[in-house]
Amino acid sequence: MSRWMRATRFAKYFVVDKSNVFHKYMGRLITVLASLHIFSHFINFSYMARMDVDTMRSIGITGSLSAVEWMFTTVPGISGSLLAVILMLICTTATLSIRTSMYDFFSWMHWLWVPFCILASIHGLSAILEPPTAWLWIAAPFAMHIVQKISRSLESREKVLLSKSIQHSPSVLELQLLGKQMKNLPGQFLYICVPQLGSEWHPFTITSTPTSPEVCFHVEEKGDWTRSLHRLLGSPDQLGVVQQNIHLDQEGQPLMYVSGPYGAPSEQVFLYSHVLVIAAGMGATPFASVLKAIDETVDFNCGRAR
């Protein structure tokens, strides 16, 4: 979605590069509002348990239930209790310590958003106070996300050949891929999934130019997953080309899946006449592609480029 928005006039009005920050703020807001909602219902259930029959009938409720029965024998109570448990699991496993040390666990726990949305849609089916409306807010984003996941799954099934893995230093590995037809712009990034290392997807900046026959990216060893990737495809003790022309792993399965390209702020560098580039370490990778593209496309003899 952000890849499409970036290429349209919407990019002027929506800061698509801050979508992850927006996601975190919305998650915190949902947690705070849900906590207030739960606290209010605890008070409401105890209040409704003391209502007389006539008052209950006036708001469309027949019969008399205790606070515990309201919570665990009704559709709003059961679905609300499950929603509270799911929200607690999502929040507690999304902390920085869990994300960095047990990323797979964090990722799978975040998939609880699916039953969360389903339960939220049926939470008000009893229509005790008003007709349910949650599904109206959930349906469109839910459908868009599912379409995006299906699209990535289909896109990533394209066969990819690891043309070369080059160990530039003990901590930096370059991977060059063939077979993935990308129409990328300088500075964009892709996601890769290596089945031998798990089901998680990791983003890497494309360091090759759009005209290059190979899609290249550099991987710095900074965590458990990148360390495992270095051990699988590189060799810290051997600089230069380590492996080449690999399509399948030892079990006959595809070595890796690739999805992309995806937009990044640096892709808009050619919209400006003057550009100041500041980067250090692996943060320089987006500008490797940009500088290569400038070298290929700009005529430095014209007198205007320098």
C-alpha cells in the first residue's frame, strides 16, 4: 500500500515513511482505550446485576444475571474476556526485549490480530444497547491486509538464484540475486525469507541500480538471524566470493524467497536539484544505489552537475 501511495500525489499529504511509528502509537492508544472500556464494564456488570426486572426490560434485556454470569455466559462477556487476553498477549510480546531476542515468538503472537478482529466484530452482536458497528470499521482494513499478504505470497514464489555471496569483511556479506524481475528505484528495499532460518521476513536495502541485471544487498551481522545467515551463505574467515549459483538448499527447497521492492525516502532524491547526503555505517546502503544511479544517468560534462 505504501509503495502505491508513494508513487501518487497522496505522498504529499501522508507521511508513509512513518507508518511503523504510527502503528506503535495506535497500538498504545488501543491498549489505553481498551483498558478504560474493560474497567467501565466491570462497574457496569456489577450495576446491571442489581437492576430490577422492569429496568432490565426497559433496555431490552430479559432475565437477571450476576456479574460473573454477564462476563462468562453472554456473547459480549465471553468475547470481551477473550479480547482482553489477546490484547495482553500482543502487548507483552511486543516489547523491545522480546522482539530482539525472540522475534519468531513476537511475530506469531502478533498474528493474534486476526482472531482479535473477528471477536471485536461479534462482540456487540447481542445489540443490548445499540446495533453492532465494529465490523464496519474493521472489514475494509482487514480485507486490504489479507489481499496484501496474498499478493506478497504469490509474488515471493518467483524463483531466485543466488548468483554470488561475497564476504567483504567478517561482519558484512553481500548477496547478489538473479531471476527476480524488479522495477526498483534507487534506495528502495526488499524483504527476504530464508526457510532454513525460519519463516520470518527481513528487510534489506537494494544496493544495485535499477539497470543492473542482478539485485544486490548487503547484510551486516548484528543479531541472531543475520549471524545465522552469515554462517549459512558466508564465511568470516574467507573474504571474497564464498558461494555462487545456488537455487535450492540441501533439502531441495528454495534457498530464499524475495518480496519487493518497497518504497523508501531516498527514492525521491532525483526530484530535487540540490541534495545533501549524510550517512554512516550500514546506513549508507540506500545511497550506494543512489550514487551508482547518478553515475550512470547524469552527464557530468554538461557543466550543471558536480
